[in-house]
Amino acid sequence: MRLASIVCTAASWLPAGALGLAACSAPDEPRSTTTRPIDPAVTASATSVTAPADAIVVAPADASLEAPTRPARIELTFVGDVMFGGYFDDHYDPQEVERHDPLVEVDHLLASDLTFANLETTITRKLPDGGKDHDGKGHKRFVTIPERVAVLPRHHITAVTLANNHQFDNDGNGLAETPEILGELGISFVGAARGEPPRFRVETLEVKRWRVGLVAASTQLNRHPGRGGAMLPFVQSASLRGELVPVIEAARGTHDLVFVVVHWGAEYEDAPARWQIDAAHAFIDAGADAVLGHHPHVLQGIERYRGGVIAYSLGNFVFPNAKERIRETGVLRLGFTKPAAGACLDLVALHPAIQIRSPITHPIPAKGSQQALVARRFFGLSAARPLATKWELEGDRFVTAAACPP
């Protein structure tokens, strides 16, 4: 899968040579693959995620100027938390991807027009010399090397969010190197810490000429940056609705699809809190097509609300913790068609999976008794009020009602 993007100038906070967020032309201008002057005034209202250089197609001089036909339908897949090792105090526990490809057994579940994950780790070219912070304290600090993250695009995962509580785990080195390395690996990202306002914004991916807007935020923060440093799109839970709803409303008119990606909730809880449900409903009411949550490290119920989908927590996906219900996970697949009236949700499916530990923690499709175990818990959590969403088994996946008219 190749993401197409217009050519943009790199935003000022990125290190030289990095790919990632960029300031782009105003959303109502014709989109082009040729470079043109950038108006810095539009940075606050529209940003774009830059795709790998080979995804930007420039037509030869004698080629037809007719724009390629946009497909009438796209499918997108979403997974939860991904990390490849970290310090637990002074002990580094790696996910040794070189010993075992963690995604080879779920590759067919991930294939789609866009596959998106929560990257819950920093990336540095060299691992730090220990687990201590700059203040000498020991914490959980997630960090990995580029060679291990490279497994993601080999299995279709070409876009991630960085808006989570581990983005500051390696202070300045992690902040500088993570986006730079992701760009080198051909992985687009949203939700990166930045120095310039606004803190919350729509970030745009072009997927088969569909404009897909993502609004990323986190209500979780392990540590604060230094004074005047780059700031995560962090918000207190009480202010989440007020901060994000205006951004979603503004994005709706300039995008085919709008997704909210939020790091929130309490760890290991089976159900979202009432404030999360209220906020997610407000996001759908404001124009979001789906809300995609993570942080609890467990798979929670997925709700169909009005025309949208709310995945309160997709759980761990590649994460060194495979105990009991924490093992349960899945790949959420959403399909959209583009009739004259606008984008329409025509498929909502979850491919159930579980994490196993041999030889490293990794997901496999849930089959037989494992599938039944995931189904029993997931169906029950989704059906419980106020989510009140019925799912059923269809082949090797779970499905619920879509939104397209018959």
C-alpha cells in the first residue's frame, strides 16, 4: 500500500532530514504533486503527514494532466499498542524481533489501504546507557532501535500515533530521533510533540486520493518537558471534549473521513469511564467517523453510535505482556464507500487475535477455543449498557451493523 501526499515543507520543530508533519497549502486549494509556495498562516488549520518520497508521484511533462480516478471504496485497519522493549528501572527487556517476526502470523489480517497503530515507544539509533532519567530516577522507559521498528511497514503498518504517555521517555534524544527514524522507515505519524501551536489539530493522510484527517490527543502524561520545550497534545480529561470538538468540526468540511485517536482511560479496566463515553459521543456528533482508543492495555467493548464507531481500547498488539485477558486483542477493519452524499461506513469487523509468548510476545489469529474466549468477553462488554452494541461471528471475524443505507 502506498500513501500519496502533496509536497510540503517540513515543520520547524523537526530535525533536518526528518519526514513527518508538514505545513501545507490551504485545504480548499486544488491539490497537486508539484511544489508551490506555502502560506504559513494555514499551519494552524491544516497539517499533513508526509508519506515516503517514493509515494509522491510527479507526472512527466508529456503525461496527461487528467487526475487519476479516486476509488469508490477503501478499507482501513487499526490495532492497539506496539512496543519493542524498554527499561524497567535499570534492566532492559528487549522484544527481539530479529529472533522472531512478531507479525508474520497476522499479516493477512493487517492488509488494507491504510493500517494504523499506537507506537508506544521512542526510537533511538543507540539504546541509552541505563534506565535512569535525567533526574537519576528509575522508571519504565520504552525505547527501541530502528531495526526492530522496521518490522511494521513490512506488514502493512505505515502510519502510527505518537500521542501517548511514553513519548518523552528518552527526553531530547527520543523526541528528535523518533520522527526522523520513522520518516526513514517510510512510516507516517501523527500526535508528535511540537513547540509551535496549535497543540490540537487535524493531520491529513491521503489514502488512494481520499483525504483522511486524524485528530490525536492523550490524557496521559508520564513526565513533563522542560520549560519552553516541545509539548505533547496532552489534555486533562475534563477538557478533552472542549479542546477536540472544534477541531473535529473544522476538519469535517475538508476531509472525506475524520478519525479521533486518543490515549486515555484506566489501565486494565474492562469498561470505559462515563467521561470517556460522553466525550466519544461528542466526537461522533461533531463529525468524526470513528474514535480509536488505547492505554488500558486490554481489549474493551466497541460501540456503534449513530453513524460512527467507537473502539474505547484496542488493547496490546505487540507488547511484552501476555497474561490472561491482557492477551486478547484484534484488528479493527472499517470499510467506507463514497456515494454522492458523502462517505458511508459499509463494514465494521474485528479480526480476533491473542498474544502468545513463544519465542517472543506476538499476536496470532484467535481460533477455536481461543476465538470463543475472546468472543465471550468482547461480545459481553460491547452489549453491556450504555454501549449496547450487538456483535456476531461471521467466518473468522466478528461483525456488527454498518451505517450505509440498504
